[in-house]
Amino acid sequence: MSARQKAFAIVVAIVLILLIFELIRRRKLREEYALVWLAVGFGIVALVWAYGLLEWLTHEIGAIAPTTTLFLFAFLFLIVMAMQFSIKLSKLVGQIKDLTQEIGILRTELEELRRGKPPERREKEPERRVKEPERKGKEPEWREGAD
């Protein structure tokens, strides 16, 4: 790797690391994801300093050029990130569905209370996958048959 290529790679890595810290500071990037991207930035720096490691890895996997190895690992990294985001998105979609149903039930109960009749008590509460926040005030107690 020429000195010019090394300088370019280090500049890119430093810009990436600074961008990550700025995104964290502005609360645009959560810490859990920042760690992954910081590892990428420091990984770039490590590969520049230990270029022999990249050449050795290229030889071990049977690739012809170190750039092929870099593209292979970058592609694998993006696949893993896409899978991780798909898992996270699936979980959030389920939570949104549960919360939407809960809001619908609460609105129906509120409308019934406004009309002057007690809300219907459901035999079984809907399953909740979301941990409920602790409430500071005391919740009203609904008793069967109390009008």
C-alpha cells in the first residue's frame, strides 16, 4: 500500500470516528450502534498499520488482491447489519401493534366512562410484550357491580 493510500485511509477513518462522536453528541446515533461504527473506524486504522495482516488474510481465504478481501468483509458486515436491523424492526412492529391495540381499548373504555356507564371488564388482559412503565399515582380500581 502506497503512502498516499495509507494517508487517505487514515483520513477517512478519522473523519468517520469524528462523525460518530458528533452524531452521539447530537443524539442522532445511539451508543449501541456507535460502538459498531467506532469499531469499523478503528479497524480501518488497524488495517493500515498492520497491512501485512490483510495480505496474510487475503492469501488464507484464496483471494487475489487485498481489496477483494476488504470488499468481501465489507459486504458481510453490511449483511449482518441489515439482518440486525431487520430483527430490531420486526420487534418494533410487534410493539407498535400491541400499543395500538391497547390505545384502542383505552379509548373505548374512556368513551364508555364519558357516557356514564362503567367500562366492560375483559376476562383476559391482552398479552403485553412491552414492559409497562411504573406509574407514580394510584390507578383507579374498578370493581364488578359497583355503579
